[in-house]
Amino acid sequence: MAREVKGPREGDFVAIKSYKHDGSLHRTWRDTMVLKTSENAIIGVNDHTLVTEDDGRRWVTREPAVVYFHKHYWFNVIAMIRDNGISYYCNLASPFVLDKEALKYIDYDLDVKVFPDGEKRLLDADEYEDFSKRWNYGPEIDRILKGNVLTLVDWINNKKGPFSEEYVNLWYKRYKDLSQHK
């Protein structure tokens, strides 16, 4: 009996959709190549991918990026591969869900940017406060997000998972190998 395959397989493309807490669509990435799926995580690559904003504005990503999503952590990681090194953009966000349409998550406004030299910056704290009041995130979501910021910073400081240069290079090489066969 054939085993049912769940979710995308290596080399498949998926859309990524981020939403706001009120359910409104925030941003869509059209094509992300899936490199690995596991019970809890998805790793992929965006490379000159079309992005559509909620206001209809469209743009294309400038460089390849390894993306990491997890079903239990309240953040996702974008490792942008640039000439001067790897920069990271980390969204504080709900764990992802995957359906036939797209990989989806709720963006909670707070972001952490990590520069190639290791400098870290917390971004959009004002936006987080504004939306938290507007959409009533509540103390539970606030507690979860602040706890996940601590986990995220620990991962960054210890070069865990997507914050390891070897990790990014391994997955980017896999992407290039798959792209040559497509």
C-alpha cells in the first residue's frame, strides 16, 4: 500500500503568507523552494522571489535567503546571503501552519535584525505596542513572544541552527544543486 505524502517535498515550491493578528493578509512570497520538511520545521530558499504587500505593492527579493520556520517556536528566520556576509531577519511570529494554499503565520511586528558582524537590533517595538493595543494581543501572547525573544537571542549568541554559517552554506548549496536539476 502506498504511503500518503504529507506536505511539500524537497524541490517543491510553496507560497508563504503572513497575516496580522486580526486575520488580515500582511505579505505574500510567491515561490519558496522547499529543501527539507520534518515533523516540526520547514527549511527553504527564496531567491529573487516576488513579494506582494497588503496594499498591492510588489517587489522582488534582492538576494538568496535560507528561510526557517518551526511549529513550536514563535519566530521564523530569514538568512540573507549577501556579498558582505550573512544578515538575518527574524520575525516574532506564530508557529507556522501549512495548507494546500501556503505556509502561513501571524506576524507579531517585533523583529530582530542580525548583521554580518554579529550586531543585533530589536526592531519595531513601537509598532508592536501600537498593534498590541489595537488588536488586544493580551498578556498571554505578550508573555509567549517575550519568552521567544530570549530563545531567539540564545540561538543567535550560540550560533544554533539557522544562525550557523555552516547551516546556511549547506542549505544554500543544496538549493543550487536542486536548481540545476530543475
